[in-house]
Amino acid sequence: MYRTHTNGELRLEQINTQVTLAGWVQRSRDLGGMTFIDLRDRYGITQLAFNMEENADLCEQARKLGREFVIQVEGTVIERSSKNKNIPTGEIEIKVSKLTTLNAAKTPPFTIEDDTDGGEELRAQYRYLDLRRNPVQQKIRLRNKVALETRKYLDSQDFLDVETPYLIKSTPEGARDFIVPSRMNPGEFYALPQSPQTFKQLLMVSGFDRYYQIVKCFRDEDLRADRQPEFTQIDCEMAFVEQEDILQTFEGMIKHLFAEVRGIQFDYTFPRITYAEALEKYGSDKPDIRFGMEFVDLTELTKGKGFPVFDSAETILAINAEGANNYTRKQIDALTDWVKRPQIGATGLVYLRYNEDGTLKSSVDKFYSEEELAKWAEKTNAKPGDLVLLLCGNTDKVRKQMNELRLFMGTELGLRDPNVFKPLWVLDFPLLEWDEENDRYHAMHHPFTSPKPEDFHLINTDPGKVRANAYDLAINGVEIGGGSIRIHDRQLQAQMFDLLGFTPEEAQEQFGFLMNAFEFGAPPHGGLAFGLDRLVASMGGSDSIRDYIAFPKNNRGRDVMIDAPSALNSTQLKELNIAVSMENH
Ligand code: ASP
């Protein structure tokens, strides 16, 4: 037996027990006649004690051990003279009688401690060592717990876990596909699924009624902190449901997860907001509602008063940064530079200070009277001590800019506590989205999403106005999941493809399998998918999904540990009938 106990297990109750332990050398300390070693495994750390006087050979042997050596020891559990209250095993130590080195280790390129000295790139290259660190292990364990509780909840609700294939035909979810060449079918390619969307719908046609899968999805798109080329969804679909059934089922799941994993009880129904209202109030379809600071439209009060910048703007928006009146001139200048950066692109920033003495001071005093400024203050609900910030421009743009400013001020004012969670359903997304570049409509969610029946009459005359039965769940400003009620009628699905610019032949070629299935008795159905990586990161109070993935890719889509992607050798290429050209590079 390699070990009788783990390194997180032994307590005073086991005093005088003979034990065998195994693990990694975390650290060793020589104190004159004694040598102490911290032995680590996934479960914790146990202190090993070697006494020079009692057993010089063994002690010498212990002194030669380097960091991260894998060892096995036999010994007796004894009470420690100086106890360490910070760890659960801190009251005992092992008086070692036998030591075996199971494997030596080179000095690790960074310290395997909670706070490491290793840079990101180095840690990524040696991810297997980074994964030994306790904070990283905690994150992977959190992920395991979320996945496990997801399965428990969905199982209790009669969902069946059904696997769907990875080698498929393109499913449009708005990104590029990853492509896999087929050796057996020269010149033909599979696409890796951007999601199992069409398969889960087919499972509803097959009568499975409630499906889920914790599944990898692949999207070839530019990466950010919250995106990976391969990521994991909790993918779900239900038959004979309306939107309300879905919202309730999955609100239940999120509540279950927070209760079981974080001990957080949501004893209220998650608030809901329409997409239109979310844009109007927050300039975002995933608002962070941990704090207010909602947009106030000041166009009427500010336009046409002789201030040229406002006079020529379509919309003038304000937020009230409560309590930020103490911002110095310098801070406001820095804020102005911040909103003018190309990433945000505002033309400038106007402010209104509501001073503690009740006076109002604005950067555009020249153009507005005291009474006019008082009206701004009233409309934005400003009080003495507040700072009102105004941006102007084209409505869509100024909303986006104000969203950035609002989030920035929220962070600055400490209103975005990572341990406070505010879920929000966003409903009634538009069915279509205009693509300026290609001069055509795209499905905002995906082409299988059903239009709202009450908007359907607009489908040919004003398609951009048609709302969909589509919904997202946002938590703290992060889109955690989304879905829709699907089209289950062949005719309507064909019409949708037509609207999206597919010829009937193209639609048949790409999605004939789905439309044909709809002719054999397709039940009304709908579903959604949660991004597991984002959900876990959010529950862990972090923005970066990478930390919650055991082997993530970097922001160039590379796995620097295994060095992928990489070139293929000529034999492989030949077998696949592929010639590589770097023409577009
Ligand atoms: N397949 C969709 C997605 O990946 C989710 C859904 O509509 O169920 O976003």
C-alpha cells in the first residue's frame, strides 16, 4: 500500500498510530538537530520530523530531498510541540522511521506555493506544475462541484444526458467553424460543433423531451479573457414548453447551484428586463445590476441651448455617480482622457458637481443657467455630494460609451463586490441583427429561434423590429447563458432561412436534415445553454475563465504546454489530400 492516509487527514486522535504517507516535498527546514519537511498532496500538508540524534542516516537522507521530490514515509503520529493553528493537521507531525524517494524532481521553474513567483507564460508552459498549487486546485474543484450539482439538479428534473457528435456539419452560431479534414472522403471536411444546437432539437423530434449535456463547443473567434476556442456548455433542451417553463426550470438550477456550491440562497424571483429596456437604462444587453447608476436621458433639457456639442448630438445621456463629488479636477481630467481613448471613443465628458453646500458647478456653465443645471440635478436625482457625468452622440454609440463609463465608475466607487451576485433575465431579444459590413440580416441568436407571434406581421416589412422568443441570463454583467423557443415548423424555418439570405437550395443543402425532421411530427420545443466556464468563474468571483480550465489556451489560441497548433508532416498532409498555402498570411 502506497499510503494509509492522505496528507490532510491526521489529527490528535491518531496519536501513536503507525502510518504510511506519500506526496510531494513542499518545503524542508533544517533546525540544528531536527529536519522538518512539509509533505503535500491534494488533501493538505502534513509535517514530517527527522531527528539527527535518533537517526542520523535518515536525517541526512531527508536533508538531501529537494522541492517537489515524490516520497513515501513510514512513521508514527506524534503531538507537535509547536502547533500550527492555520492548517487542519497542524497539531500533529510524523516521526519518520523509513523514507523512500519514489521520484526525484528538478527544481521547478517557479515556486509551487499559493503566491508563486512564476509569470503567466511560464506557468502556462508548465501548467501541470501550476495545477499543483492550492489556489488553482481549488478552482478546478469548484468547477467539479458545479458540474456535479448541475447533473444532480437536471437528473432530478428528468433530464437525460445524451451525447452528440463532434464531427459534424457547420452549425451557424455566429462564429467561424473549426474544420477537420476527412481522410476517407477526400476533399470533404467536418466542422466541429459551435454547439449541439441542431442535434438537441432533433432529440426533441425523437421524443426525448428533456435533454442536457455538459459538452465542449468550438468557435474560431478572436479571444478575450472570457473566451476560449474550445469551451464547455451546459446545453439543455425541452419539449412541450413555453418560455416561462424554461425560465423557471433554469432559474431553479442556478438557485440550486449557488445554494449547494456557495451557500448563497436567492429567496426571490430573478428580476427580468427586456432587451430594449436594458439598452435604454444600461447600454448593455447584460447589465450589471449590483448597482444602480441608470442612464438618464437629458437630451430635452440640454439640447438647443447654444452649446454646440450638445446641439449637434442625437442623444445626451447622464449618470449620477453618487458620492463622487470629491473627485478632483485632475481625476475628472483623467476620466475625460479615459472616455476619449479609441476603445471607448467618446468626444468628451461633461460634468455637473453637486457641492456639499448645495451649489452646482458644471464644465459647461457658460451655456447653462443655474436653474437649468438644477433641472439636470433633479432629473438625475442628484444630491449634495454627487457627481453627474454626461456623454453625447449618436444614440447607439453613446449608450455603449456610457455603459463603459458606468461600469468603470461602479468599480471606482466599490459597487461591484465579487461576492455579491445579481442574476438578471434579459428577454425579448430582436430576431435579427443588421450586418453593416455585409449589408444583410443575421440571426441575432441563431436561425432556429422563433419570432414572437405578435411581431410576426412585420417580418417582411420591418424585419429589424421583430422580437424573438429569446432570453439570456446575466450575472453581474456577464452573459452566463442564453436560449430561445425554437421554430418547429418547416415552412417557418424555410422562411427564416430565406430572410437570412439563403437560397432554398442552400437551405436544403445545409439544413435539409432539420427541416425534413420537422415534417415528421416535431413537438414545440426550446432550450438554452449556459457557459460552464463563465458560470464557474463568476461563482468564483473572477473575470478570467482561463483559471477555471485545467488546460486552457492563451490569447493567440495556443496551448504553449503541448505547443499546439503545429504543422503536419508531409505524409499526413498527403493522406488527407491537403496542400498548404500561406497565400493569405
Ligand atoms: N446553442 C445556443 C448557444 O450556443 C444556445 C441555445 O439556443 O440553446 O448559444
